[in-house]
Amino acid sequence: MTETTPGKLYGLGVGPGDPELISMKSYRLLQESQVVAYPTGRAGGGNALSIVEPHLREDHIMLPMMYPATAGKVADSPEYPQLMTDFYDDTANEIAAHLDTGRNVALICQGDPFFYGSYMYWHARLAEKYDTTVVPGISSVMTGPVVLGKPLCHRTDTVTVIPATLSEEEIEARLKVADSAVLMKLGRTLPKVRRVLKRIGRLDEAWLVERATMEGERVIPMTDDSVEKAGYFSICVLPCKTPV
Amino acid sequence: MTETTPGKLYGLGVGPGDPELISMKSYRLLQESQVVAYPTGRAGGGNALSIVEPHLREDHIMLPMMYPATAGKVADSPEYPQLMTDFYDDTANEIAAHLDTGRNVALICQGDPFFYGSYMYWHARLAEKYDTTVVPGISSVMTGPVVLGKPLCHRTDTVTVIPATLSEEEIEARLKVADSAVLMKLGRTLPKVRRVLKRIGRLDEAWLVERATMEGERVIPMTDDSVEKAGYFSICVLPCKTPV
């Protein structure tokens, strides 16, 4: 009897949205995988899948991993943390089952896997047991300024990255002492971020970048308060203060 | 008489060091360029060039742009700002001369062009006059944690990126209020950064990542004070405090 050599786990950053912004390494490891695992919402699809779709082969085995919820009612419930733990446990088991049969699994992650990427929750469950390679990706922090056409930082500028899901007080405390900044996870938090920027006197420097390099990309000055809600894949960019 | 259509300027992020971590888009635009412009030190070569070297064609026209200085005596002199202005002006003119003859110029930039990238100084001189495309790249901020094998940030963590060339007091003020952090441009500033980390009680969480994904890559705990000087392409990573 021969033992099956387990497959390899690839945690692949696939970049911000444009399928061409995937690295050659993530592309190659995707081709060396038999299974492509991707997070998806109830509606199916998802950004990570859209990014790699042009790069898929017909014989790729697709493994959609459906989040219990990404926002709204379920996310605010007391059961949410346990729901998510169960979700990661269950889907990690599905990935492990493929790896155990000798298949390589590409777990694709929009942006970068270790920079707010949910890949890290599967990594924590699988990387010790299986041969694992993580590939960094182009983050929206770098992509937003490029889409905007303004450098984010230079020389001695510091850059502060702030999840807009923090409280208004916490965002203000951090933005007050920031040079350049990027706010992530904007969505419903847009009015809160706008209030803070106004109070600290930097509203007119700030830009909303929605769906950078994806279909429906938009760049809007934060002063435009006709926009009350941003898509979840939006960031707010405060480029460097000092001229380049 | 026919007028020559000017060539296009491509500001290409080519990633952290591994030639395979270039995006498919930067790779394509490199192939669509006749000229490859790259910053280099007095010794010649340079990281940006090493990254694209495997991707070059024999008929690529190489345009090395030699910095007057990158560190040490000249950088500290009062003439330095003017030397750099002249350097960017002169080399921008060389690029423009190629563009004017209809050649596309790929200006390659290690990491990302708008994230501490010197590309921005040429962009400021050329982008208004010439058709310009900037392509983001994988930054060392994302690569360091991947090499280290530890996620940088998740959930409501903030990330503070700090050039270690700031004063000890400024670094301390920013690190004190940071969750996750990355210090850039380490080099001779290593002992200073180590002192600050010790004072704020986070030395044992911090890692030095040298030459991530390049030849000579090293990962060293910041507690190891046998290392007194880091290479210029080193970063210090403080991964997320809360467990993933």
C-alpha cells in the first residue's frame, strides 16, 4: 500500500480587482492547483473569484466557501463569533479533505492574504499540518492612490491605515496625528468618517475610491456629501500633505 | 511632413524583489516598452533592475539613471536638495527625449510607485505632458509579514507605517499609539528603533525582515542585538497583537 502525499496549500493574494494585477507567482501557483477555494456571499460569486476567473481552467475543481453573513443583522448578533468559528472550521475541513487526496488547493484572497485578509483564519487552521506557501498581493492601500493619481507618501511621511469600523472617537484620535492615511471598510461608515475629517480640518484633502480597478470604479471627493453610502470595497485616501 | 506621436510613460511597480512577484500588467507594459528606465547607485545595477532582468528583451534600450547619492556624506550636505532636483530634472529630460521620438518608456520602481517610490518625482515632471499609466505593485509592507509567516493586521487593528529616518521622539510618539506597525528605511537607524521598542515594551513582538524575497533574505527577532546595522532594504514588522 502506498501513502498519498498530501497536496500543498497556496494562500494567494490576487490583487485589488483587475485580473491583470495578479502576480506571476500567484498565477503560476493557481495553475499548479487542482482545487480553487474562494470565499463567497449568499449571492455567490465574489471579488476574489471575479479576479481569477479569466485565469481558470475547465478542469479546476471549484470550492466556494459561503460566509454565514458579511454585514447586517447576523453580523451584529451575539451568535456571530461562533457562527464564524464554525464556518472556518467546516471549510478548513473541506480544504483538508482535498489536500489529503493529494490535490493542491489555491485559496484565493482579494488584495493581500496577511493584510486584513480572511485567508489568515484558514491559515491558522491548516498551515501547521500542510505544506503551505503564501503569496503577497497588491493591496487597495497601494491601488487607491494610483487610481486617484496622487502619491500616498514620500520622504518622512507616516501612513496610518484605519478600519472605519472603529468608533468615531478612535478614528478621530488616530487621524488627528496622521500624515497620510487610508481608511478601509468604508460602506455604511461613510458619514462618520466625513464628520471626523471635517472636525480635524482635512475633509477637502480626502478622496473616496470605490471598487478600484474593478467594474464600477469611482473616485469622488469626500466633500461631495450627496454620496451617503459607499460600497464595502471602498477606501478613503488622504494623500501626502507635502508637495512631491 | 508627419508628426511623431509621442510614446507612453509607464510607471511600473515591480514588487518587492522576487521577479515572479511582478504583476501581469507591469510585465505586459514592460514588453510594450522600447525603453526601460531605472534608478541606480554609483555601483550600477540596483534592485529594480534585478527584478525585471529575467523579463528583459535584447532589444530593450536601457536607461540607467544614476543617483547623485543615496546615503552618507552627500545626502547630509546642504547641496543635497538641489543635487536631487537637478538629477530628477536631467533624467526626466532624457526620458522625455525618448518619448518624443515615439518610444514607450517603462520607468520601473521596486515595490509600489506611489508608496515612498521615487517614481513620483519623475511623474510630477512628465505626467501632465505625456500619456501616462501607473501600475501599483506589491509593497514590502505586505511582503514582510508573509516572509515572517505572521499576519500583519485583522478586524479593527490599525496599521502605522513609519519611516525610521524620523527622530527617536517622533517614532516613539507614533509607535506608542500603534496597533500593528511597519518601520521602513531601517539601515543605520536600527539601534534607535530597538531603543524605542524596548521603552514602549514591544521589543519582543518585533521582527527585522531584510531583503524580503531577494537573495540574502533574513528574518531576525529585534531582541537579537548582535545585529547592529540592517541593509537599506530592511523593514521592522510588528504583527497584530490579538490572536487570529
